[in-house]
Amino acid sequence: MTDKIDINCPHHGQAALASVCGHLIQNHGVPLGFIENSDDPDDKQGWCYACELVYLQEEDRSERFRAFTQHTVLCSHCYDQVKAHHQFEPPGTAAVGTGDGT
């Protein structure tokens, strides 16, 4: 479990600190995908599919990865909104019929 740190958000007031990549904050258009990086509900952190690709290429949170992500902190309420906007199932993971009409 993570110790909660609060942030004073201009939109939501005092709320728990969360973090995401800068791409998710800067892009308000087409969803970029969302990877949640912690199973702890009190430790909200995530990044986009492009950051996940760089992370997998680097096999770590390398200097290149850290520069690419443009790490940004925000409040937990803003995090939930960003996640809701950018989250979608990657192609090929959606449920597919069996071909027999079901």
C-alpha cells in the first residue's frame, strides 16, 4: 500500500496525487490507449500505448523512456477523467463470434 500524497487541483481542490505520461494530458482528441501501472487503487499511475511500447523496448524505465513519457502529476479525479477518455481495448482483444452466428 502506498502513502497517499495530496495535491491542490485547480479543478477538484485537495485530492490524492496521481501520475500519467504527458501524452495523455496533451491529447484531448483521439484516445491514445491507457495502461494502468499499479494494481493498488491508492497508487494511480498510467501511460499511453506508445509509452508502453517504449517501456517494452527498453525493458526498464530507462533515461530514454523517462524522457519519452513526459511524466506529469495530476489529481486522482483528473486521472480518472483522463483514463476514461483514453482507455480502449487494443485491436484483436475484443470478443469475437465463433463463426456459427453467435
